[in-house]
Amino acid sequence: MDYREKFLVDPTKKLLLGDIDPNHTGEHTTKDSAEPLTNQYREQMEAEQFLLYADGRQSLLVVLQALDAAGKDGVIRHVFSAMNPQGTRVHGFKQPTPEEAAHDFLWRAHAHVPADGEVVIFNRSHYEDVLVVRVHDLVPESIWSQRYDKINEFERLLTENGTKILKFFLHISPEEQLERFKKRLDDPQRHWKISESDYSERKFWPQYLEAYQDALSKTSTPHAPWYIIPANYKWFRNLAISQIIADTLKGMGLELPPTRVNIDDIKAHYHAAVKAANGKNP
Ligand code: AMP
Ligand code: MG
């Protein structure tokens, strides 16, 4: 199954998140049936990221957006651990610092985009500026409503500079969120993750869905597509995201760069070095 087709946000159709089933697991009914495939995609991701790094001409930016407890951290842990930390970075977006707030909204995002050869994961992103900012009226509508076009232009700039962009919205149900909040409460190891805002934000669920629907439809472009990932089942979420990333990387035409040296000359150096070493240590 190519989830790039199945979960792509089509900007020409009206998007209703309420119509998308967060429990969807496709042809897989259990974690055990999905896991071998997920592992296969993880291996493919590892091999392709090695090539991306070696090739050094393109990069990958992955944007993760979701409501609280939908699994952004889990995706980073389970999916991206397949990649070599060398060449990979995660950047989280919190409430803007005074310095960030004193700049245009894209400034802090631009500062962290991947360099050639890199994979960067945005844990939240510049999209917060049309999501939380819109839901809580942090800037007037006349300002946030113009940001979609600016985001599309920004992402086009990155794409034209060799950055592939993939954007994932992790879709959970309010019931599943509450389950996960309970797990956090029941497990002292997870208490550090709890915040008051988890509960206050939950009250804005419909407003968030509306803001997400708009953001996803207005900014799902051929160069920077959005995917809505059913995420009530963590193992399915991991499978779908791994497949989309693995196959996107595969389609980027990554290759090892040409050898920079004359291998025959180097072999001669090597044999001379062996001879010298043996001379010293018979
Ligand atoms: P967390 O992802 O749980 O660490 O929380 C980060 C918090 O920062 C979330 O509540 C976000 O909504 C908030 N945040 C991120 N970006 C912005 C922004 N541009 N303006 C206001 N709040 C933001
Ligand atoms: Mg949180």
C-alpha cells in the first residue's frame, strides 16, 4: 500500500477531519502483522539517509503537527531512530522567545531548515502561527489569514534549494487523547509530560480542527504535501509514516558521489604503509 496516495491532502477538495477515521489500520489488524513491514521501511530509511548524507546535494524536512498526546514524540523515537544521528536533527517549536517574537514568524523556522545532506524534523513548526495563534487570537485575523501564502512561498523557496518537504498531521480522537492523558497520570515516569494546558487546549478541540482543516487544505502543495495519518494505533502510525518517508527518499535519485581519488594510487599507498608497518613490527 502506498500511503502517499491514500493519506495525501487534496487541496481541491473540502477537507472534513471529522470524516477521517483515526482508528484506520488498513489491511493490518494487529501490531504483529504490521511490524515486519515497518521494519523493512526502517531499513530502507536507514540506507536512503546514508545516501542522502553522502550525496550531499539534497535534504529532507519533515514537519510533525498534532494536538497534545497524538504521538509526535513517539514518531521521533520509533521512526527516526532508524536513521544515523549524524546528519539528522530534531527541532522543537515552543512559545516564541522574546527574540523570536521580535522577528517575522518564519524567521525561527528558516534558521533551522536542513543543510545539504541533512534530515531535519520539526516537532511543531511554523504552522503553529496559523493554529494556536489563530485559535487563541494571538494576532488579528487580517495577519494570520495572509500567512498561508507566505508559508507556501517559503516552502517553495526551500524546495527549489533542494529540500524535500513532507508534512504529517497525526490524527487522534478526543477519546484516545483522554486515554493517553490517563496513562500519563497513572505512570510517574510520564508525569513530567503533563501540563495544565493539555486540558485547557482540549476544550478548543473543534476550533483546532477548523484551524487544521484550513491550514492543511491551503498549504498541501505538490512541492510540500500534507498527509493525514490515522494515529489512534501507534503501530499503524509508525508503519504509514515510515513507508511515506522511505519511498519518498527512494524517489529522490540519491547516489554515492564519485570517488575523489585514484583508487590504484591509494592501493599503492596502502601496500607501502603495510610494508613499512611490517618492517617495524616483524
Ligand atoms: P510542547 O510541544 O508540548 O512542548 O508544547 C509547546 C507549546 O508551545 C505548545 O502549547 C504550542 O502551542 C506552543 N507554541 C508553539 N509555537 C507557538 C507560537 N508560534 N505561538 C504560541 N505558542 C506556540
Ligand atoms: Mg505537549
